Amino acid sequence: MSDRMVPVCRTSDVPIRQGREFEVAGRAIAIWNVNGTFHATDAVCPHAEGPLTAGFVTGSVVTCPMHAWMFDVATGRAVRPAMAPNLVRYNVVIEGDQVFVRLPE
């Protein structure tokens, strides 16, 4: 299966230490700016579909505003609780000031 690269936003659309939610090919995807490095994950918490971009970001870890579940946006891994499902993570490509994500076909 091949991937396709989809433009999502400009780097200036996502402030440092924050995330922004975008609708991309029918999916809610969060773009995260971790000190100038961009990451992309699902935008909603797998627990209760809380809006992760409304959460608090410390380093590369976001805390869901609904029930305080924590995820590392760089890897998609659940931090707390450890047995929580991981977030889907998407590869990010930066070209100039444009942020692209790779989506499976």
C-alpha cells in the first residue's frame, strides 16, 4: 500500500508548544509544534474523544482536558495510563513553510 502526501497548514499556523486540529481527508488530525519540530496524531483522545488540542502540552506530552490521559505526540504512545491505546501517528514533511502529512491510500 502506498502513501500520499497531503498539505495541511503552514508552520506559522501552529504556535510553539501547542497543537491545532485540522480536517484532513475526512480525519481529525492534530498538528503539534514541539519547539519547532512538527508532529501529527489523531486529534481526539481514544478514551472519550476529548479534543487533545485543547489540552495542556509539556514538552512532547499532551494531557487530555477531559480525563487527564497523557500521550507523547512525537511517538503517539500513551504515557498515562500506560495501558491506554496509543494515538495514530502520521509522518510529517515540511517543505518551505508548508506542513504535509503522509496518509495511507
